[in-house]
Amino acid sequence: MANTNLLSETLLHKKEEPLPESGINHWLTPIAYPLGCYIILPAYFKKIVITGQENVPSNDPVIVAPTHRSRWDALLVPSAVGKLVSGREVRFMVSANEMQGAQGWIIRRMGGFPVNTRHPGLSSLLKSVELLSMGEMVVIFPEGGIFRDKVVHPLKPGVARIALEVETHNPNSGIKILPVSIHYSQPIPDWGTEVRVDIGTPIDVAKYLNEPIKIATDTLTDELTHRLKILHEGA
């Protein structure tokens, strides 16, 4: 088996500021998600179509890997795969610039935690590993930012590296990567926009552990890219 414990080894040699505290607030989420899913989203969007919900793992650790086209994605993804569908809480790795002010306060209490998308810190990566090692569902946007067009942009390798790290240190964890495509009928969604969310079949990370870490990361990233292109571009 390839040695993929780079994140853990690096921590021994590098100190970093801890992440601000975040976690599921159990009085806020039972209010926020039904409010968002049943009132806000249907009121704002003319039509919402979601396919592939049968592909959402019910208990294995999973990285949900959506395309990122709008800040609305942060509500659409939980409505498509989260507690009201799978019975599972959703934790988000969120761009640090979206974690400011009142929005940041809410995101942290909904289980989100920040990452600098240009220079991802070890704390964010290890927070993801920690949550996934506990069997949780973590949403990471693999393109690294919001794009307004209809093509899949080059993916960051972090999703693959985190998934391989979890499976290496927790053999037979069953961790999966779930590709998700989000399509809006116009580049910047406004009232009356139509939206489609397509959930692909999950990728079994354990199948990629027999290669050296660099090759495994590239291969897994390529496979996720391929799956997203099929969902998002029809390629």
C-alpha cells in the first residue's frame, strides 16, 4: 500500500493557527434547513430539478464534490444530499472570504469551516480528515471558486489527497467521493431562475490506494473530473 500520510507528517514540522470553532448547532439547523429547502428555495427559483439522490451514501464517510456556480450552492447542496434526504448532517469547507460577518457566524454554526482557496492551510485539510474519519459528510468544491460558465474547470488536488489520507489511516472506511453538478438557467441566478442538480455515482477511494501517492492523487482527480464533465457538460 502506498504511503499517503503526508498531511500528518507535515504537521510535525509546521505550526499553524487553529481554525475558529465551528460545529453543528442543534437548535439552528432544524430551523434553517427546512426553512431553506421548503420556503426560500422554492420561492426564489422557478423550478428545481434534482436527480440521482439514490446515489447518496447513507452511512459511509463521503466527500460531496459539486461544481460551484453561485453562493446559492451552499443551500442547494444540503437540500439535495443532506439531512432531509439522507438523514446526515452536512459539513462545508468554505472559502475564507465567505466566512465574514453575520454570514460567517451562520455558516460556522451550520458546520462550515474556512479555507484559503489560494493557499489552503493544513488546519483546513486536517479538519476535513478528522470529520471524514468520524464517518461524516463533507462538502468541498473541487474547482476552488465560483465560475459562471458551463464547463468544468481544472480541479484542485485537495479532494483526492484528503480522501486518500482518510482511507490510508482508516482502512476499509468505505470513503467515497460524490460528484455533483449544479446548473442554473442563467450565469448569475436571480428570482425566477431554473436550477438542476445532478448527483452522480460515488467513487470508491479504496480502489486507488495501490499506486504511489502522486500517481494516486492525479488518477483520482482525473476520475472525478471525468465524472463531473459527464454530469455537467454531457461529455
